[in-house]
Amino acid sequence: MAAYTPKNILITGAAGFIASHVANRLIRSYPEYKIVVLDKLDYCSSLKNLNPSRSSPNLKFVKGDIGSADLVNYLLVTENIDTIMHFAAQTHVDNSFGNSFEFTKNNIYGTHVLLEACKVTGQIRRFIHVSTDEVYGETDQDAVVGNHEASQLLPTNPYSATKAGAEMLVMAYGRSYGLPVITTRGNNVYGPNQFPEKLIPKFILLAMQGKPLPIHGDGSNVRSYLYCEDVAEAFEVILHKGEVGHVYNIGTKKERRVTDVARDVCKLFSMDPETSIEFVENRPFNDQRYFLDDEKLKDLGWSERTIWEDGLKRTMEWYTNNPDWWGDVSGALLPHPRTFMMPGGFERHCDEGEKYHDESFHFSSTSNQSRTVVPDSKTSGSPMERPLKFLIYGKTGWIGGLLGKICEKQGIPYEYGKGRLEDRSRLMEDIQNIKPTHVFNSAGVTGRPNVDWCESHKTETIRTNVAGTLNLADVCREHGLLMMNFATGCIFEYDAAHPEGSGIGFKEEDIPNFTGSFYSKTKAMVS
């Protein structure tokens, strides 16, 4: 098959770990290629990962979400994209057990948006979809031959299930619409820049702090690890030599138990593994082994170059020289991290190296995309230590409009939320983008033209007034934000203790007693 030569490549998630190494390699090796990077800068991505390419004229960075169909279509057309390398995904298994819907939204829906944009524009000559070895499920412990590309997919956790689902969509668009797709499935990758929720950087950072290395279960689980530069080379080969419609495993025959990895890290830091390793509760399901057959990729001319000892040493040296690359990652270093436990969660503050207005990056933002406002480090403390900034929901309502006018009159910075209350991910984006100190909720369904409307639209009413309000309250709780909820007095009616004309009013602690309208019922549920 003739070698493929791209012109304009869109790399999704390229401020993340693996994709940043691929992007930097392509930018460095092929100055004639235009590389457009699309990344929403989630907690595990950083513009600093693209530092080696920041002065390159063939790099263009766009902050945005692959789930935005308008943005994706706009980029494909205006940048004349002919090739997509799709890395963007939620990837951490621990997080998928605690926040599986985010994985479905990002990994399946996001991929679907990209595929549909490719179908509509009709200009893509290669769509390289990046998947994982975990879609195969657990490999038999006594297997001497790894899973090959035609092996059955048997995912065992929410993360791998969403990646398998995304693969099915990719395959369907290839068969139904003739989209020129290629899929890759890779072993674990390690090296510089990786967010320390993953095993090797977590162990290294903990060892740097003299803390014990936590191992899930008994540590007998077996994994295969490839150094990031070897993986970047694999994607370079697949880009140019991969055959449309095919799947390629990116793997290594060299396997290691988790305990062996921990002992090797202890050895690098002259730590006693007997006292430095601790065994903790296992995951809900922890696959024992992943093992790949990578002969198909080797036939294209790729082979692993970096031996384990050299790669691990290089990785250790990088983290030792860049201990603050990710800022405060104490939440990620927990034995069982969850995204919402991590400092700042999805609203992790960016430092000076990540400010989006940096002229050395060709930053692009479309009108329908919110740009993140990055606070100076001196104002990134607790809400009481920095100037007030209000996030207000209910812009089109009477109370919401008054709140904005009051803020303007008193000189208090404020912005109206763009997300709907029932859409948790959009609420998270609002908080990430606006960085408020307080949240005011005056949004709600009151009926059109009056509350009688709610009687025949109960689903819409309860979705916003109950589920939406609780959703916003929970998001504010996760981010340590005070939420002021504007409710209603229409949850009370006169009774024996509060007779009409008596002047005796209901107090804040009184239980709602009016159920004469569905609107009042929903407001009472969250009072």
C-alpha cells in the first residue's frame, strides 16, 4: 500500500499525555504539516505539554470540546482538515467507577460528534481512532499469545466499555459511509508529562515525598508498559503506513507485576520496598492481565526501542526536575483517586505557563466557546481571599435580571451561567471558565404563562426545579462554593397556627404545607 501523506491534521486531546508526545514529534519532524490541536484543557491536560512546539509556525491550538458539533464542523472546514488523530478521552479507570456518565459523554458522544462531522464535510482521508488494550478484557494468565486485532471485545469496567462503544461507532461509520478509519489499541504508556493519577508517575511522586506506594489488592496484576516516545513513533508509522479499515495493536511482550514496578521505583530512590509498599483495597474489578499480539504493527516497520530500565530512569529524572509541573496533585496521589477529590477537580487552576493568551501559541476560540479566565496566582486562594465574582443562573428571569443590575451598581464582577441546571457537565464548565466566589440560583420553571402550565408539564418542571437545583448544589459543594438559592413563598398556605390576617408568618424552619400546585411541590422538595 502506498504511503499516506497528510496536509492538515487535527489532533484531539493533544495537551494530554500521549497525544502531546505525538503532536510534538510530528511538528518537529514534518514542518510542512499543519497541526491543529483541539483540547478542552481538562484536569489531566496542560499547554505546557506542548512547550517543545510553542514557537513552531505549523502549530495552532484551539481550546474547545469535541462534544461541540458546531466547533468541530467549523474547524474541519476552515482549517481544511484532511486527517484526524483522535486521542481525546477520559481514561482513568478509578474515575470511571465513580463518574461513569462523564466517560460515556466524552468517549462515546464526543467520538460520535467527530464522526458525524467527518461524514457531513466529506473531506477526511484518514480518521485514526485511539483505543486501548482494555477493550479486550482480561487475558488468560496462561496465554502465551496475546490478543490479536480480531479478538473479541470483552470490556470489564466503565472506561473500557465506553472505549469499546466508541470503536463500534468508528467501525460503523467506516462501513456505512466509507469513512477511512484506522483504530489503534495500546498497552500502558509511561514517561514525562503524565498526570500522576496513573501508576508510574504516582509512585515516583510519592517516592519523592518519602511516602508509601499503595498497591491495589495483592499486586499480582500484570501489565505491559511502553515508553511514550516509542508510542509516538508507532503513531507516526500508523499515520503514514496504516491501512484503512484495519486495527493495530501497539504493545510489548515484556510484562511486569504491579509489585515489580513498585520495587523498581523503590530501587531508583534507594527505598526499602518491604517498608515502602502498602497494599490497599482493590478496585471493584481489576483485570489480572492484558497481553497484546503486536506483530501486525511490526510488519509496518515499528519496534519498541526503549528498554524498561532506561525509560523508568528518564521518567524519574523528569519528575525530579519538574516536581511542580501539575501543581497540587495530592488528590491524585490517593490510593483510589476520583476526579472530584483532586484539588480543583475540573477547575484546576492553570499557572503562568498555561495562560491561553500566550502569543507563542496560535490560540483560537470561536464565538460560541467560553474562554477560561485564569486568575493570577495571588488571587487563587479561598473565596474570601480574592475579589468577589458572582455566577448567576436565571438571566432571563426577573430576579436574575435584578441580581445583575445590583452587581453592576455595586461594581461586583459577575457572569450569567450558560449551562442548563440539569446538565452537570455544563455547570462544571461554567465554574471552570468563570471561577466564581459565589453562585446565585434564580433559575427555575414557573410556567408559561403561569403555574398552571406545570400541571401538564411535570417532567420538565421537576427536571429543572428539583434535579437541576440539586445538581447545581452538588457541583457547588464539590468546589467549595457557597450557593444562594432563590426559592418561593408559594410553599405555604394559611392554617390554624397561621390564620389569615393574624400577622403570624411562617419561619425559615417551618415545613412547607401547600401542595395545591405541582410548581409549589417541586419548590418545596428542595426548600
